[in-house]
Amino acid sequence: MTSTNNYRNVKFFYKEWKTYSGVNATGYTCNDESLLKHVNTISFGAKTIQDMKGKIDDYLDNVERHIELKELNDKACAEFYAIPTLYRGD
């Protein structure tokens, strides 16, 4: 079962599924592009609706912080890949 929810104008989904070992599981996922436009994340999950709302609040209320973290991460990645190594991939 999947249902759509909305909090602070952000869509997220409640899902139920069976794990690989046959155990019932539930959780929430969000892939709202407008919410995640400032981060290097395309979706995130939470076990409870309270946790999901808390994560949405964090993304909305701390946009500048998330922009700074993304820029820092992008800079670190660029610096890492600029250094030659013997690693040639899998």
C-alpha cells in the first residue's frame, strides 16, 4: 500500500512492503524536487511521520546551511577527483 501525504506544501509517501526476508515493513519517502533543489539528494526516507516532518522542516528552515554544505561537498569532490591515483575503477 502507498499513500500520498502533504506537509508544508511538500509531498511525501507512506509505503508498506515486505523485506527480502519476508518481514512486513513501513516507512515514508520524499522525492519532492523543489524541496531538494539545494542538496545532492534525490530522495530520503523516515521511519515515522514525525521524523519525516522533522526532516522536511530542516530542509525548509535551513536552506542557507544546506546550500553551504552542498557547495562544500562539491568542492571536496572536485578536489578529490583532481588528484591522480592508481585506482582505475571496478
